[in-house]
Amino acid sequence: MQNRRNFLRNSLLAVTGTGLARNSFQDSLTNSLARDEEKKFVHRTLGKTGIKLPVISMGTGNCDNPNLVREALDRGVKLLATHEYYLNGNNEKMVGQVLKDRPRESCMILTGTGKGLEIDFKNGKFKPETNMDTFLESVNGCLERLQVDYVDILNAPFAGSREAVFFEPLLKAMESIKKQGKARYIGIASHNIEHEAIRDTADAGIYDMVTIAYNFRKTNQQEMNEAMQYAADKGLGIIGMKTMAGVYWDKEKKQPINTRAALKWVLQNENIHTTIPDCSSFDELHQDLEIMADMGLTDEELRDLDPPSEDTTSGLYCQQCNRCLAQCPENIDIPTMMRSYMYAYGYRNLSLARHTMDRADQHGLSCKDCTECKVTCTMGFDVREKIQDISRIIEIPEDMIYLT
Ligand code: SF4
Ligand code: SF4
């Protein structure tokens, strides 16, 4: 039932929604209501930075509405997570538009870029073409699009091996970015073999943060939990992403994952200091705000996280375990293709799906000539079918993709 406070808030929002200017009375009332709400949020400390953040932050990758970001900040969200490659840089521009109207220190910005960091996906090492000047220029591009002098957290991608995390030119570049004040904190972001990425990032000694895919579908939870404990003990801040495990159980979107339960499940791990689920609607934002105040996972929600039927158990979430890589004679970067598939069918984000494939220079054309797939996936995916399916995205003209 709607209480008085919510009634007042919703009434105010209805007024703003009709385009009437807010007066200072309304502003201060809204702010005071937001502050009351914020007090209820569960906060955690982001490792040795000492910064306390609500357990849910905002992933903006699927959001093109600056008013939604404004609303999130007004309601107490403190960290916005974007990336250079979301919407070809336009997502950073949108966030920059929001930041322009606020004191810079009123919220934190996380961004990342991997431009110039050329990765050999087969062995997880940087290729000789890796160019740190390109990487550093790309960081400058992030700042320009965000219209800020610094970001709070800058992530570099995990290439997939310890050797890559300890790659001297990258360590030097990341340290120089921090020294120049372009990023207050630096970190590694990882979608794959996260337990190794977490430990390697902690051991590298220069990083403040690690951003990792973590959700109830992870099959190596114990390994991950142990790695997170190791990193947390060393003072690393830990940020969870991919918390919704693909959002749907099926490509047809007939069986949505209970995202409230999925997010609460992630938050039960106290070593996840904050999370950055994609937020693309006011409904999703309101759900996040509710969870931040009440993370209790009910038995019914836990039951929802069990696959609903035999034929949906594989879901859309690829573990990014890389176990398929050596099996494909055509050298296809199958985990990347599977991630792209999840972005398209789970997140409904075609531009991210396309960009993920483009970045890895993978379009799966070889599957067309392969009469029989040699790959056995640990999740039971029919990788050939999925690759052929997602490869159709290259037939859509780029200018149309980036409209979505
Ligand atoms: S496709 Fe299967 S084997 Fe390959 S990374 Fe994903 S879950 Fe692992
Ligand atoms: S069908 Fe399977 S083995 Fe053949 S190229 Fe595609 S992923 Fe590789």
C-alpha cells in the first residue's frame, strides 16, 4: 500500500512528469524524502578506499534516458557505471550531460576502456599490436565524453591470464593515469575466469578495485568466494556485475529470471561491496531502491532461482570458463560470441552485442562451413546454433544498430 511519503513523492514526480517547473519548496521536500529513503539503504565499504556505497549502484549501459539517471542520483544512488564502448561512446556522453548540472563530487563515476589492449583470446595474453598510447588516448576520450577532469574508478579489462594482469606496460599506464589525477582509483574488470582475475588483481599491488561477473548461475561459486575473500583481505574493493545472469531463461523471453531474487542472492555475499546492474527503466530503478533497503531473500525467491524446467536449464548465461576454446578447429572465440548472444537476447541491447563481436573481430562465419560442431559446452549450449543465430547481427546496417 502506498504510504504518505510515497504518495507525496509520486505526486511530485507526476508534476515534474507533466513538464511543470519544480519550485524550491518541491525541490527541498523531494530532497528531504530522498535523504530519508537513503538512510534505509544497506551500505558497504569499498575495500581500502574506505568509501561507503549503497549495495546497488547504477549500470547505465542499457539506459539512454538522462532523466532516469537524474532520478537515480536524486534517490540516493552514488555510483554510475558506464564504459567507452557502450553505444559507441554515446552512453558516456549521456552520463556527462547529467553530471554537468551537479557538483562533480556529488557522485562517483566508473568507466572503462580496452582500446589499444589487443588480446589473444586463445592464451589470454596481450598481442604484440597492443598499443599503450592508444589506450591512454582512449582514457582521455572517456574524460572528454563525460566532460570531467577525472573519473572515480577506471577499469582495464582482464585479458585472461596472470601474465596479462602483470603486463608491465599496462601496470605503468594505469599507475600514470592515477598519478595524473585522471582516475582516483584503478581496477580490472573481468567477465571470464574471474577467480583468477580476482587473485591476480589483488596480487598486482597497484589496483584498488576489481569488477567481476557474479551471479547465482556461476558453477564455480566456491572458487570465486574464496578468491573474493582473499582479495577483500588484501583491501580490494569488489564490484559485482552480470548479476541478473542473462535476465531470461530462454531466448524467446517467455521465462524471465526473477531479477529481484537474483540481485538479492548476489548481495548475500558481504564481499560484494556494491553491484552495477543495468538499469533502463523507472520500474527497474524502483526495484533496486527497494532491494537496497531490504535484501532479505525469501524461500519463494530462492525457489525461483532454480531452473523452471528441463529445457531452460542452460539459460542465456555463458560461464565464460573458456573450456570450449581449444575444441574449435576454426579458432572461434566462442565465449565472446555467447556473451554477445546474451546481450542481444537477454539484455535486448543490440549495439552492445554487435560491439562485443566487433571488438573481438568475431562473426562466426566459419560455423556455416562446419557440418558438425566439435564443441561440448559445460552448460550444454548448442554453440553452433547460437553462433549462427547471433551472427545475423552483422547483416543489420551499423547506423541502425546504434539507434537501438
Ligand atoms: S560456451 Fe560453454 S564451455 Fe564455452 S565458455 Fe561458455 S559455458 Fe564455458
Ligand atoms: S560449428 Fe563448432 S566446431 Fe565448427 S566452427 Fe562453429 S564452433 Fe567451431
